[in-house]
Amino acid sequence: MKRKTGKVVETEKDRKRIRVIFVILIVGAILILSCGLFYLIQQLMIPNFTYVLFFELLVTVSLYSGILCLCAFFLYLCCLITFKNPQKLKPSKVIPFTLIGIGIFIFSIWLVGFSSKLFITERQAFLDYKEGNWIVKDLYIKDYRGPDYYSRLTLLETEEGDLTLYWRPFSIYQGEMYRITYLEKNKTVIDIEKLENSNR
């Protein structure tokens, strides 16, 4: 009887572990799929920057939350093998999982800090746009990259650093001056105007 009771308890524990694993995977998959959906919607909203910046915020939250869920999945497996060892693995085979778990844990802590800062930046940029807190400067375009087959974004290299342009209302030329309106927090261009006689 004791052996049967022990097996029943272990089987129930295994079922609970499997349920936890599936829940983490499903939540992570939903978040990552949501990220893709939000990104597609964001591209359709260009150049309405209220929605562009709002969905950029949602993309950031869903993407990094999904990655953290995947980290939690692998971390849970490593902890399970390290501390419970339901498969009764030899210590020599458990050690690699322990080291991998430590690495994932350290990476997860870094990712939480990085994604939190990025979320704060994107949120502040959204609020700045709604309140009209943007910068207008005449800037020299040193170089630019994009758009291409994979993205509609154009990266402008200027004296104020790299600026992100979500759409191209006209051709942009290297070595010319443009009046650029942009958000300071995330360096997103919300308006650009070519200046006459702007060659250097």
C-alpha cells in the first residue's frame, strides 16, 4: 500500500509539473504572437504617431515579457532537475543543468533591468508626444540606412546622433540639411522638412 501511495503522489506531482510547464509555454507563445500582431498594426498606423508610439509600447512589453516567460520555462526545468531530479540522473549529468540555470538566472535579471529601462523610455516618449514636448532642429544628414525589404524604418545619422524615421515622405540625401522634429527620449522623427540651399 505504501508503495502504491508513493507512486500516486509522485504521479500527481509530475502532472502538476507538466501543467506548470505548459502554462509557462502557452503564456510565452501568446505574448510573442501578440508582439507580432502589435507590430503589424503599428506599421499600418504610420504616420499617426499617437498609435505608432502606443503600439511600440505594446510591442516592447509583449516581446520582453514573452522572452522572460521562455527564460522562466528553461529556469524551471533546470531547477527541477537540480533540486528534485525526478529522473534520478547522476550528479555528473545534473551539474551542466545547474550551470545553465545559473546562466539563465543571471541573463533574466539583466533582461528585467534592460526591458524596464526601455519600457520607461518608450512610455515617456509616448507621453511627450501627447503633450507636444518635442525638439525642432536644423540637422545635417551625415548618412542614412533603410528602408529595405524587411523594414520601413530609416535610420538617420545626424549631429545629434541616430534618429529613427518611420516613413519617407520624400527622398532624403546625404550631406544636406533638414529641419527635423523628433522626440528626445527615443529619438523618433515625427516630422522632417528639407531646407533650401542646404548643401554643405
